[in-house]
Amino acid sequence: MQAASSKSLGLYTTALEHVERGLRLDATPFAWFLKGLILEGGGSEAAAAAAFREALRLDGAYAPALERLGDAAFSRKDYRKAFELWGRGRARGGAVSEPALLKLSLARHLLGEEEEALARAQ
């Protein structure tokens, strides 16, 4: 918890040190997810995504990591990848937040529009 409180104060380096110490003791999906949040907050998007993927390596249905990676894909306008990531937690029986369900619906809608536009262009 010390890492989480350091992160909220903007002390990213200190928070990262604490979470890395925790990872050496017990590398849980939550610890990797927290590391990803800290890295993301410090502006290291690629390193954050790697930490979220490590959380998923330990637990393929870890909804917070799926949601965060889905958010990143959505920001890149990769709606298909976002839809896949947000839906994966739900398909595996993981806990899916209400915002993730709303984003899943939005991605589905945007994919439909995207596919319709491609069909009209051909």
C-alpha cells in the first residue's frame, strides 16, 4: 500500500521502488498492475503496457489489466483490439466493471460503423 500512496502524491520514483520491492517478494497480478499504473502515471506508456501484460501472463482474466490495455488500444483507434481485450475478461468469467461494459458497447458500435464504411467503399 505504500506504493499506492506514493503514486497518489506524484512520487513516481518512490512508488516504483516500493512496488518493485514488493514484486521481488510476491509477483502477483495486482502488483504488476500497480507497477503499470505507476509507469503510466510517469509517462512510460510502453513499459506500463508491458507490466499490464505481465499481470495477464499470471492471470489471463485479470480484468483491471485487460481494461487498461483495452483503453490504450481504443486511444490508438484500434477498436477491434479494444473490443477483444475488454470482452476477454467477461468471456473468462472475470469481474468486468460497468465502465468497461459501456466501453465494450461503444467499441462494438464503432466497429459496426467501421465495417459498414469499408463495405460502402468497396
